[in-house]
Amino acid sequence: GQQVMQIPQYQHVQEGEDFTTYCNSSTTLSNIQWYKQRPGGHPVFLIQLVKSGEVKKQKRLTFQFGEAKKNSSLHITATQTTDVGTYFCAGGGSYIPTFGRGTSLIVHP
Amino acid sequence: NAGVTQTPKFQVLKTGQSMTLQCAQDMNHEYMSWYRQDPGMGLRLIHYSVGAGITDQGEVPNGYNVSRSTTEDFPLRLLSAAPSQTSVYFCASSYSNRNNWGTEAFFGQGTRLTVV
């Protein structure tokens, strides 16, 4: 079945530094979704990318979908303590998306 | 608009006990799913449903049963609890697009289950 690999598993940054998490699939994805889970909370949908090479921005967050639709990335510019949490990618194109294991972002003030 | 509601929020079970985790959504979503979340393992799919009366297994179905008699409710049953089922359980729902793919998932608040 479809597998989605996400790296790194953890990332420590100083507040103000940038952060990037990467998502890779062995198969072509129809779409990719990104979620954020705050500590002790539940995953919350951030965005969905559908087109090859698509780039979307949400304030300091930039989401990219690879040309081959097999990889994606989430980049946060100038991290803040409010960015702390686990970021999940999820490969779509079926009834239920396949989630990666997530990247936990720790921001040190 | 409540979204996805899970009960209970916390539960402690003894090994061998059975229980049902409740999940209800009020968004008229066709698709519903159950995940367990363990440290470092991400969200693993247990069971899912694409409509009332239709369920299927996910990645880790053993030890769990589901049913979907209505669009709104999707309970998860633990038949005989084991310590390995200690986890955080999330229910999610989504609607389908014109390709029948699940779209953005809405998650419940989660149930923290400890089996001793």
C-alpha cells in the first residue's frame, strides 16, 4: 500500500530560525495534506496541495508539492514559540489519507 | 456546530475488560476513521467507514471492532483490552470530493486510554 515517509522525526530550533520538514512517497500522490498537532491536542488541517509543482503560502508557512508529486515540504520562516507542535503530511487520493509519522518541532526561546 | 465529538476523554481499563469509544459527527460526512497515536509512530489507521453499513480494516485492526449504523456515529469497540492497546485514540471524519477521495479530515479531541 501507499507509504509516506516524513523527516526529520524531531527538530530543535532557536526562536527566529527557519524550519523545514519533508515528506516522501514511493508512489505518485494525487494530493498531499498537511496537519498541525499542538502538544496535548488533536491534528488540525492546514492545507491541501493538488497540482504538480504547486506552492502555497500561509503567512510564515510555505508548502510545496514536487513536480513528480512524490514529495512535499513545509517550510516555516522565523519560527515562533507558537509554532511548537507536530506537523504531519498525509498522502491523499483514496478514501482515507495515509499519514506520515510526523515531525515534532521544538522552539527554544 | 460541535464537529467531531469523542467520549470519554480519559479511560483506565484492566486487562481483559471490554469497552466502546464513542465518536459522533454532525457535519454529514460520509467518511469516518479511527486512529491510534503512539510516541514516534504517528497516526496509524485502525478501521474506517465510507458510509453507513460499510466498514473496512486499516493498518492495525486486530483487537478492535467497528460498526456504522448511522452517518453520524462510528463507535470503536475493544473486545478484550491488553496493555499494548494503551494509546491515544482519535476519530476523524471527512467528506468526499467528486473523485470519491477523502478531503480534509476533522479530528475529535481524542481519548487517552490506559490498560493496566
